[in-house]
Amino acid sequence: MRKETSIHGQWSSKLAFVLAATGSAVGLGNIWRFPYITGENGGGAFVLVYLMCILLIGLPVMIGEILLGRRGRQSPINTMTSLSHEEGLSRAWSLIGWLGVAAAFMILSFYSVIAGWSLSYVFRTAGGVFTGLDVDGVRGVFEGLVSDPERLLAWHTVFMVMNVLVVARGVRSGLEQAVKFLMPALLGLLLVLVIYAVSIGHFAEGMRFLFAPDFGKINGEVVLMAMGQAFFTLSLGMGAIMIYGSYLSSRASIMRTSATVVSADTLVAVLAGVAIFPIVFASGLQPDEGPGLIFVTLPMAFSGMPGGVIFGTLFFILLVMAAWTSSISLMEPAVAWLVENRDMERVKASVLVGLVAWILGIGTVLSFNLWSSPIGFHLDLGGEEPVFIGGTIFSMMDYLTSNVLLPLGGLFIALFVGWRMTRRSVQDELGVGMGLLFQGWYLVLRFLAPVGILLVFLNAVNLI
Ligand code: TRP
């Protein structure tokens, strides 16, 4: 018998799911990670590859991941176990769920620290700390923050507690209302920033950096980063979207909702880029500033515009909220599993997951100060020079999750849905016939997406 609902509840409507999934997708990945990774990887050509990955890998895999969740109606681990059983396949497919939970803890651990930076910026901006500062002054404030482990730890703690509070009550309550107001407000403030960016004189330069592809800047590593960013920004490949799908009503159209979520997410990322790069050039900064990019450029913008204290404070509040609606989706799969398999109460499970991620997060806290020198080794992969494998704890967790674990999860999802489930089950869950849309999606999911992911992997390690 097909389950109509999950034991953890169900979204109140299709709109609620779209809002929750958009809330998960839109977050630090769009506003913090997208600009800084784009800046580090040379701009236009990276953005083009990123957009292609969104369309050709992200969207089809998202449809597959939601479909699995809705069919299984449990935590990703148990969903994969029961779907494999149902389709007469090996239990090993539950590895998708386990990989996902491991990735979730790692992402959550650094995500919370960066969200903590954003939290602290709410108060700094409101307090007028940036007013009248030049770029060195603004960078000084950022460096002052990240070089202070105790302060970072305090903000990381505050943010993690915020997450536990929401997840303990169930991701449904409140989320809908929050996202409904958050998304339009975030878009509005991004537009304010874009208008400001147009007004300061380096707009064309910013746009050229962001959109004029210089293919000389592309190599296997850049393509891998672009694919990783596509997975990260769409919350794909680790079960977050799967578990949100498990709370979706059987009647909603998975294809249509996925397209909406992907469009909204891409719009926010591109707008963030359009706003930030002109400010980068106008302030005399380099695009490859690194993880601090928006924490230096945005205060510059707000200190230069009329009403900057108010706009700036609002912006960082919205950024924190966007991060919040994302990170709760990182906790949900593990919490649901603890509730299902360990018979744990939701509150206890949330505290436990939050605590583990909080402890792991200390590694990221220290990555910007006491442990900021990279650790690792050199490996000769037959390229021009040996590659350095390693970095700070933060950079390693970030790299491993976005560029390896999430695409790997996506690959397995594509293979499972495309090759191991019967086409009849897939069509039954999607509620579609053999229309052109289905055939197009099925083809891309079976061939293009998995082959694409594999090629990007192999290319990045110089094997092809
Ligand atoms: N997509 C979110 C962002 O862009 C982060 C996120 C939430 C995430 N859930 C995830 C990333 C699951 C990977 C997997 O900020």
C-alpha cells in the first residue's frame, strides 16, 4: 500500500511546499557563496557553466529527488531502503541516505558559522559601525570579527540554537509565513542594491566580469566548482529536497514545482552577482577576495547609499532568515531518521543533531584564526605540477561536500530513478503519461545528467 502521508506530517498545500523548498534553496549559497566562488573562478565562463549545470543536471535531478521522497514518505535513509525493497533492488541504495546525512552534518557545521557572521553584521550595521569607513576600514572590521574565535563561536551558537528551536517544533509551523514574506523582501532589497550598483559607475565592468565568458579561464577544476555550486545552491543530492518531497501531497505536480524552485533560486543568485561585482570594482577590490567578499562589499555599498544603515540592517536580517530557512532543511533528514529508527522524540533528536553539528562547526570557527594555515599534502596526478590536497577545515568540508558528496548523491539519484526504478513507478509518481516533457526529462536524467557528472569528476582529476 502506498503511503499517502509521512508520519512527520505534510505541507498544508502545494504552495507551502514550493515556499519551503525555495526557502531551503535560497540562502547563503546564493548571496554569499555564489559571488565569492564566481569571483575566485574568473567570472563569465564559470557562470555560464554554472547555469548549464543548473538546467541540465540540477533541474532533472531535483525532479528525481522529490519523486523519491514523495514515493518513500520517510527519512531519506528509510525511503531509499523501502523503495529498493519495493523495486526488488539491493539495500545498498540506502547509501544515498547515509551519504546525505554525512554531508548534511558537514555543511550545517560551516553554514552555521557563516550565518553567524551575518548575524553579527546585523548588529554592526544597525550600530553604524560601517558609516564613513573606507574599504580598508570595512575590511578591518571583517578581519577583526573572523580573527576572534570566541565571538565567532558565540554567533555560531546563537544560530544553531535558532535552528534547533524551529526543527524541534517541526519544519512546517511558521516556515510558510516566513518564506512568504522573506522572498519578496529579499528580492526588493536586492533590487535596491542593483540600483545602487548601477549608479556608482562600474556597472559595465561588473557585468562584463559576470557575463562575458573568457574560456581561457576554464579548466576541469572550474567546471567542478560550477557543478558543485549548482548542487549546493539547489540543496540537492543529500536528501534535504527528498525529505521535503516526502511531505508533499500526492496531487501536486513535481515537474512544475521543481521548475519554480529552480527559477527562483537562480534569479536570486544572478541578482546577487549583478549587485555585488560593480561594487567590487568601484571599491577597488579584487573579485577573488574569498569567503569574506560580501562581508566587505555590502557594507561598502550600504555606507555609501542614502538610508544605508536601514537598508543594510534589513538586508542582513533577511540574509540571516534566508540562511535559517535553508539550514533547517539540512537538519531535517537526520532528525526524521532518529525519530523513525531510534524512536526518539523530535525535540531530543533536534537537540542531538544540532549539538553534533555545533561541535563540528568549531573546526570552521578556528579555520579563520588559530587553525588558518592549510593542512594537507601534494599529490602528483600527472598534470603540470602536483596538486595540493588539503586546506583549512572549513575549505575542506566545503570542497568535499559541494564538489564531491553532493554530485555523488545526485549521480546515484539519477541512476536509481533513471535506471533501477521501473518506468511505470516513475510515471505513476510523477502523474504523467508519455508526453514530450516526460520523455525529455527521462532522457536527460538517464543519460545526460549521470554522464555529465562523471565526466566533470574525471576531468577534474585529469583522468580525461
Ligand atoms: N541551498 C542552500 C543555500 O544555497 C543551502 C542548503 C540547504 C543545502 N540545504 C542543503 C545545500 C542541502 C546542500 C544540500 O544556501
